[in-house]
Amino acid sequence: KAGVTQTPRYLIKTRGQQVTLSCSPISGHRSVSWYQQTPGQGLQFLFEYFSETQRNKGNFPGRFSGRQFSNSRSEMNVSTLELGDSALYLCASSSADSETQYFGPGTRLLVL
Amino acid sequence: QKEVEQNSGPLSVPEGAIASLNCTYSDRGSQSFFWYRQYSGKSPELIMFIYSNGDKEDGRFTAQLNKASQYVSLLIRDSQPSDSATYLCAVTQVSGTGKLIFGQGTTLQVKP
């Protein structure tokens, strides 16, 4: 099976812009979780989608949002970018009957 | 108190030795426990998961879980230089939420 894919892999934006990141889960996986990784805060949970519904959300401001499509692909959007949003954004997928998450390669976002 | 704690290291071991990585968690109701390996500039890669008290072995890796003491550990036997990476401990507190809580990671250095 192909693994989790994420696009784009690298992104440079300026403050105030918005960005959309995409994640395609492993075939058959219906759960997609998003994480932000920074050197200072480590890996932090953003939100999780299952069957097009957000099941859980982390402690991030409303500028961070996401959605999931009927084919389980997911997108996350960050509006009004701030310098502190520079990070590696990771998505992970899991099957409906497992807690085990498999990570994609990540999107590295740099906000200037 | 952090929800998941790991010694940041670096933990340095000679090639061929046993590396012991430890993790403690604060929520006694935590359900599932995972170890991920992350090479510099890469995304986390699942090594092992464990749900029940005791030991679980997979090749050179052994995960140990003690729910009474709220710790989980990872032993790497016959350590190789290619094992040099950051090892992340992750915990799910509530089943079915797609939320992993990560420790800050322990950097392992295996010296030839």
C-alpha cells in the first residue's frame, strides 16, 4: 500500500497570507489527524477528522481549520499567517479499528 | 507537569550495546502507547505500539509497559549507528479520538 502523502512538501509565505495543505491517507484509512511540530513545542495535535467529521480538536486558535472529503483526503488551512506558524505540519492516518497512526512526510512551512 | 515526559538526552551508547529509553505519562487512564523514531529532517516512523502491561518484542526492539507506575520504555538491543535518531513516546488518553500526545523525544547517539 502506498503511504500517507502530503502536498506541498515545502512552502514559503509572508505574514498575513493564508495557506492550504493537503493530505491523502493510506488507502482504506478513514481517520486523518494533523500535528504541528516546532523545535520549542514539539509535536502538538491540531485536529482529527473521521468520515468527514471533526472528532477532536487541539488547543490552537481558530485560524487553524480543516476538512475532510468523502474520499478521506484532508486539507488544513491556516489564515492570517504569523511568524510563529513556521513549522513542520504532519498528517497521520489510521484505520477505523486501530489507534495506530502512520505519518506522512510533512509540509515544511516558513512564514516570513 | 507535562502529560508525557521523556529525557531529552542525548543518550549515547556504543555500537552493539543496549539502549534504554524511558517515558512517563500523567494520565492514569491512558489507553495506548507508541514509540516513533524520527531522523533529522524526516517525519516520525512507527516502531512499536503496546496496549497491555508487560513486554512486547519485535526484532531488536522491546517495549515495556507498566501502567501502575505510569511508564513505558523502549529497549534497543545490539544498537547500530543507524539507530541514531530522536525517539518519540506517544500516548492516547481517550480511545477513538485520533489524538496522540507526544513527549519531547530522546535523542539517541550510537557511536561506532
